[in-house]
Amino acid sequence: MDWTRGHTIGHGSSAAVSVAKSRFYDDVFAVKSVELSQSHFLQKEQTILSKLRSPYIVTYKGYDVTKENNKLMFNLMMDYMSDGTLSDEIRKQGGRIKEPLIGYYTKQIVQGLEYLHTRGIVHCDIKGQNILLGKTGVKIADFGCAKCDDPAEQDCGAVASTSEPIGGTPMFMAPEVARGEEQRCPADIWALGCTIIEMVTGGSPWTNVTNAASLLYKIAFSGQSPEIPKFLSLQAKDFLSKCLRRDPRERWTAKELLKHPFLEEAHSILMANQDFVTGSPTSILDQDIWNSVEESETMEYSIQTVNSMDSPLQRVTELGSNSGELNWRWNDDERWITVRSSK
């Protein structure tokens, strides 16, 4: 594809995202770029996206390698999503999205997860910042942490298997992930529940936590789940309870969740009351909606490489006891950290 790079609309510690336009057509798209020598995660994302075709997954448009300023750059071309991230939309809606619209967005996310999970792919980093909005609704994006739930699955191709170190965002990690045990499809369902709470409250699924180590310890061993807001409807509360079961074997699958009455009821109400969507989101050209894509790769962290202790239980216990030494603190804009192993 012969294309021209426009201005940068987002930065990460390694990758940058730019607006791009075909030189011969009116096609506008987004290009995520990084130096070829540092493109491991981006190449993995390209491998995954090239195999996916779903209206609920950000659209893959191709890749290439270019030479710019005497550097070889790996470029991943993706769908141009004009309305920002779900986290942006939460802020635009005043910090809380109305329940019917939550149900509408949630159904599309679950449809995307059902598509991925039937192909043996675990996203591993579901959260508002990785859900993009466009004219047709929402799409799941950022597959840099994704893994193959079953290495035998052909659709996974060269995608990392779940035996590799875990990745994702601590605030959205499931208990079994925080303990370093496994990261399979049920972990995405837990993260979906946390994302719904993000839409409902405009805040974190976990409160009163000051650093990542103590957060991981709380998720792993406290026996608690994120608090379900009391003002939600009974249907919404029940839906969340199916997502936030601590035992991954008891969580509903994406396929089961699609049959939950909360999604159908919310969709019907929204279709009858279009005023739930207030205003037109700002253009992607006017905001840094991609800042969250790789905003915190600088803190590469793997529960499997924190120290030389033998078991996940010992490792996370050590994190909890030594959290003051680690001093992993964040402000309101930094608390949702994407964690990726460098292995």
C-alpha cells in the first residue's frame, strides 16, 4: 500500500500512532509504528489481527516496513475509529454512562469476546481504554497482550500460548491471573465485569489501593470481588455477578452471557430511546485517543519474573509484604497500567 503519514495522534513508550492516507484513494486509516528492532509486540498484534474478521474487532488493513530518518520502522495499519475510546466516552458522559447504553456497548464487547474465544484467543487486556468507538458501535482493540488459550488451535498461528508469562492491566486482572496461575478465556470475562463497573461509576473497579503490588495481593488473596453498584437494575447486577465470580470455572462464558436478559433488555430500551446517546464525540484528529494503547509499556512486569521464588503464591505474597519497597504508585491518570512481559 502506498500511503502518506499524517500527524501523530498518540504516543507510547515504544509505538506511536499516526493518521495516514492512501496516496491514490480517499482511504484514511491509523498506523501504529515502532522501530523494527523493537517491534516484537506489534508484530504479534499484526499476526493476530490478520486472522480476525469481525465487526466487533478493530479492522486489520495490512503492514509494511519503511525507512524513515535512517531507521527501519514496522507499521501496522488498522481501522480508523473516529470517536475515541470507551474511557473517553465515559468522561464525555459526565463520568457515568446510562445503563441502557452500557448494555448496548457490553453486548458488542461480548460478541467480540465470543468471536475471539471460539478461535482460542484470549485478549488479556480488556478495559475501557482498549475499546474503540465508531459509527457502528464499539470494537475491541490492542492485541499486544493476547495469547492462545489452546496452542493446538490453528487460528492462533504464532500467537503466544497461555504458558507464557501473564500480561495485562493489574486493575482488571482476574484472581487466578494475579496469582500467576493461568490466563485463559474466563480472565477476559472478569475484565469485562471490571469494565462495566468503569462504565457505571467512571472510576476504578477497585478503590482505596495505592500501589500495584498491594492491588495484586488484594485481588489474588482477599476473597473479594469488585463491589457491584447498588443502584443498578437487578438484571445488570445479576449479569455482573456472572462475570465477577472468583472461581474461573464458575464464570459464565461469552456465549452464555449473550443469552442473558440484561443485554437484550438494555438493547431494546436503547433502540426505543435514542436520546441516551448525548452529543457527537470529538473527531479522532482532535484528541489523543491512542495514548492508552501502549502508554505504560515502560513498566514491563511479569509475575513470573518478579523474583526467583518457586511458586506464584510465594511471589505475590512477597509483593504484598514488600509493597513499600517497590513503591509502585500512580496518580489518577496512571493507575491503569498495561503490563507486558519482555519475554
